Amino acid sequence: MPDDAAARAAAEARAAAEEESAFSHAAVDPDATAAYGDDPDQVIDFYAPREAPSPGAGLAPLIVLLHGGAWRAPYDRRHVTPFADFLARRGFAVANVEYRRGGVSVPGQGAAAGAGDVGPVAGRWPETFDDVAAAMDALPALAREFLPQADPRRMVVTGHSAGGHLALWAAARHLLPADAVWRIDRPAPLRGVVALAPIADFTVAEKLDVCGGASRQLLGGEEEFTVRLPYADPALLLPTGIATTLVQGRADTVVPEAVAEAYADAAAKAGEVVGLTLLEDVGHFPLIDPAADACAVVAEEIAQLAW
């Protein structure tokens, strides 16, 4: 076997093992669930901190978690509940947000890159964005009611993969075009954003065919992609003025390092410094896998902004 073929095989084997580990944990039920809308997917699961904050620290920071899965229906919030529990065991209050995702099957698009000939479309326009905006707006009041241990004034948004995109977008709503229904008048009251292997630059993601053209599907297909890009692409919504860190595995074959780097470069050009933590020999899924060392790195990055 040629060296390059052997390297590819090794990378594929490692990625498969990482994914298997991340999905091997039993789902963890929340302490409370609240609705922010009438649709069954418009709900937030709340996890109370499993340990008290340090003396004098007061209430626990509220970590808003947006799951990934290429905005596609087969992947819901349940797969990140072990990660939510991991954060709760480190003293954080956690809000695990569900949102509407794409569910219509189309020829030639698998649920993930290479997943088959037929699969669900990525996301729903505008519902996916409607839901994230509505959830963020509702969270402070819902947290006070359902998670009294949380301090909504110390809120950090984190998300993995497609959820990393949504986390960056949620922090940039004040920069949306004036006619965007999701636009807010001032920056969201966030301590920061920690985006994990985010689909952070749609143009670069499309060039690399990330998740089988998921960002193009999210925006409604080829004809709508360019028109809707200013309303959805975090790389075009800068500078946010909100502390932001990206955490990226250098061995990630699902959302390659180049996507995060493109966002960081765009931020620099806009006059904003964005943290970029690159982890050697780490792929896509260890960032949300409580059994992986990378997950502890993520928790530390969140703590840096939350406290």
C-alpha cells in the first residue's frame, strides 16, 4: 500500500474510533425541560451544576449548548447530553437547546459525508435560524424559572460543528442586515463564545464540500446560497465585539482546520482578535467526548470566559 493510501486508511480508522467513542456514552436525562415555542423541537434541556461553585463565586455560569449534526434531523440534542453532563459536573449550569433541522430526503445527499445515496437535507430556512434566535431571547427568563442555580448574566454559548456555526451566528445577530428578522439592536449579553470545530466560513466549507454541501442546503440550495449568505455566514458578520474562541482538532476530516482558520483570518481583517486553539492528533468528535482529553481542554476554554 502506498504511503499516502496508508495514511488515509490510518486517518479514517482514527476518525471512526473517535466517533464510536463519542457516541458510546449513555444519554443523560436533564433536570428540567422547558419549551420556547409550540413545535416539539422548540425545547431546552437544563442541567444543574453537579458541584457548587467555589466559595464566593455566587451562581454558576450558564453555558448554552448548541448541538451539531450538519443541521440534519437524525442528529438531535440527545447525542450531546453526556457532554452537557460533563460540563455540569465541572460546576456549570447548562442549557442544551433543540432546534428544527432538515428532514426531507433528497437523492445523492447522505446524512453525513459518505453516508449513502439518500439522506435528509441540512437545516430548514428560515426555521433553524428562527429557533436559535427565539431560544436565545427566551433563555434568561427560562433559566431563572427552571434553573435557579444559573446566572444568566454570565452566559457563554458553545456549539459543536453545525452547532458551532449557530453559536457564532447567535453572537453576531446585531450585525445582521437591517431587514433581517433576527437582528437585535445591540450585542447579545454574552461573556463569550466557544465554537468547537465550527462550520464558521460557508464559502470555504462549500469549496471543501463539508458534510456533503450542508451549508448550501441550509440556505436553500444553489440559487439561494449567495443571496442568503449575508444573513447566515459568521465569517461575514464581524467584528462581533464578543470574546470568541475556536477549538479545532488538526486531524479533523469532517470540518477541516481550514474552515476555522478562514474565520479567524476574517476576524483579523475586521480588526478583531479571535482565539484559535488547535489540538494536535485530534479529530472532530473528541471535543464533545467526555472520555477524551480534548473535552477537558474545551471545558477549560469555556471556564476562561465564563468566570
